[in-house]
Amino acid sequence: MHRSAAALARFGLRPAEPIRFKRNDKGRYIVGRVEGIEIDGSITLRDPDGSARSLKPERVEIRRPGSGGRLRWQAVSDVAITWEQLELFEKAPEPEPGPMRRVKIERNHPTLFD
């Protein structure tokens, strides 16, 4: 299991972050804490009783800002896709090396604007 913050960050998660799930996809949501990522890609979490569970990213939700800025629950599978796309914009573009070549304009004859 991968418990490092870097491994969790690839899915857009943070250690001990609140996460919710349903037992057997029935009943009310239960809020637990993120523990790590298993080798098969499932999310390991702790429920309020302290029991460890490993669930698919489609079955668990975390709180993220919505379109209006308000926190709402989103599926981890949706957040992971968005998080990977944001990494494309993480780095600033490289500046061009050295000063640019100066262009000198020579006019031997009058132009329209002279």
C-alpha cells in the first residue's frame, strides 16, 4: 500500500482527509478518513469504528469546491481525472534563452508615413 502524500496527491487526495462511502451501496453515507492507495488502485480508508476498508474510487466521495465555490461531495474517480489534467498547467513555461536579436530597419527612400 502507498501511504505517502505524493501517492495520494496523484489521486487528488490528502492524508486523513474526510471521505464518505455507503456500506454495500445501501443506506446512509458513512464518513471515514483516507489512509492510502492499494496496488490495484483502490482507496484504503478507516471508518468511524477504526476498521480498514479498501474501496474502488467510484464508490467513495470527497469534498471539493463546486462551480459556485461551495464544497460538495464528488466521486474520487472524477477528482482524480481533474487532478491529473491540472498537472499539465503546474509548470510555468521556460523563458527563451538569452537576449533576442535586434532588428535594424534602414530606409533609403521615403515611405508613406514620412
